[in-house]
Amino acid sequence: MNPTIKDVAKHANVSIATVSRIVNGLPGYSEETKKKVQQSIEVLGYQPNAIARGLINKRTQTIGVLFPEVSGMLSSEVLEGVENAAHDGGFSVIVCNTTSSGKRTVKYLRLLQEKRVDGIIFASEDVKEEYYKIFQEMQVPVVLVSTASTHYKLPFVRVNDYEGAYEATEYLIQKGHTEIGMIGGSHHDPIAGVPRMQGFKEALQKHGLPFSENHVTTNEGYRFQNGKESLPFLLKKLPKMTALFAASDEMAIGAMSAAHELGIKVPEELSIIGYDNLKIGEMCYPALTTVSQPLKDMGQTAGEILVNLIKGEQKEAESRYMPFSIIERQSVSDLNDK
């Protein structure tokens, strides 16, 4: 027989009303009492009735998470952090794969509206006017992760992509490289595409190195195939290129694959640095030097901010830029040693 709220109250030696307040996140008890009740819940394996809880606190204890590509390695790491924060806060997660499609995003937002989710985490895509209108209709907190909005005041958790790209390019320059190319995203992508290309361009110019359109190839995506297809094209424009900055790890590994097929040795003949620090970067050969985004921490931070907003523990949330670092592995050679 499943344990009841009465069993928890008896085990913790408190009233049923106290257990109810703690389970539903309402005030009126000490921290010591809260710990005692939580221990009793864990020992007994008590599962609060979600419908009953919703009637009391007017919440469904669910949050919606929208990703443009759930299957991507970046999304999976961010999602792990979000789910950890949601679980710790007593929430379940509904994950929606929008595939960067406006119609599909609107469809999922309407679905989440019907499900009466308590909040939304919106990831890796620009916030369009039609999305924002639905956010306003829903009247629930929204937190952006790995993206930001230039038009709407919404809290975000992300890395500064301009600075990350700048430092990646400067790292290659410090290693003695002067002929450097970039496999970039899209000129129509204000989130990651434009800032990373701008950081690359300005790092070259600051160090007195040439920059032209020949130094960058653009892509609509950031996947393995984009990197693999871009490298031969970039080499035709920059035949003396000795180093490459790729706007994602998947692109970087795609470029490494293309280099292998072309008989180009990495890093002896071509150094490559990526962006993201996905787990696969450690698994490829040579292991990928990359700009590390703390993806799991970004998801966890966004989840914690959202939970606090839902519970009323924060009235407003400040946006946060998370720290990044360069992870040195074996895909970049130091020309200063030659």
C-alpha cells in the first residue's frame, strides 16, 4: 500500500497541515522541520498527488523546455543541467524539439500553454515576435539559455560568444599562426553566427593580420557535415592556411574528417580549434582543442533561476554570462617551437 500524507506526518511527528505546506512550497515552518519531513518522505517513499498539489498552489509542477535540436550533443548536456535543477525544485520537465521551425515552435508553445506549465526554458534560438506574444499570454516566467533576445527583456544564461571566438583566434595567433581561416555559422544567426564571426575578424585585425571574405565559410547549421563540406572549399580560398577556428566542435571534427580524406595531417599541417567542449572532442583523434562552454552548468543555472521565479523566491532575474575557457588538447601545433 502506498504511503499517505498522514503516514509522513506520523513518521516526522508533525501535523498533516505542516507536511502539506512543505510539500507544496508554502511558508510557515522551520528549516529543521522541513528537513525532518523531507527525510520522512524519502524513507517512506511518499509520492504527493500532483493534481491535489496543483489545486493547492495553482501549479502543475511542470516546466517546458524548447530546443531547436534535442538530439544534438550540446542540447543533451544543457538538458541534463535543467533536469537536475527541476528535480531539486520538485518539478517535472516536458521537452520539445522545435527543429528551428517557427511553425513547430508555435505549435509546441500552444501545447505547453494547454498543459499549463509553470515556466519555460527557451534554448539556442532567437525569440521571434510570435513566440513572445505567446509568452505574454501564458503569464509564466521564461528563461533563455545559450541564447539572448535583442528585442525583449528576458533573462538569459549564456557565454559571451564574441569573446569566446576572439580568444580562440588569439590562441591560434599566439601559437605562431598567421594564415587562419574560420568555418562559421550563418550571417542570419544573431545568437552564435554573427558574434563568433565578429570575434574572429577583430582578433585578426587587432594583431595586424589580413581579413577578407575568403577567410570565412558560412553555414546554416553547426553539424559535422557542415564542417566536413566547408574545409575543401575554404582551402581553395586559403591554400596557405595553417590553422582553423570552427564555430562548433561538431564542425571542427567534420573538418578533421575532411582533412584526413585530403591527406592533410592534423595538427602537423593544419591546426584546428573548436567551440563548445562536447564530450566527443575528447574521443576523436587527435583530441580536440576547444573553447569550453559550461553547458551543464548553464542548464542548471537557467533551471534554478526559473524555479526561483515560479516559487516567488525572486521577483526578477538578472541575466548571467557564464565563464568560458580554452581546453588544450592535441589538435593545435605551436609554430613557435619550429
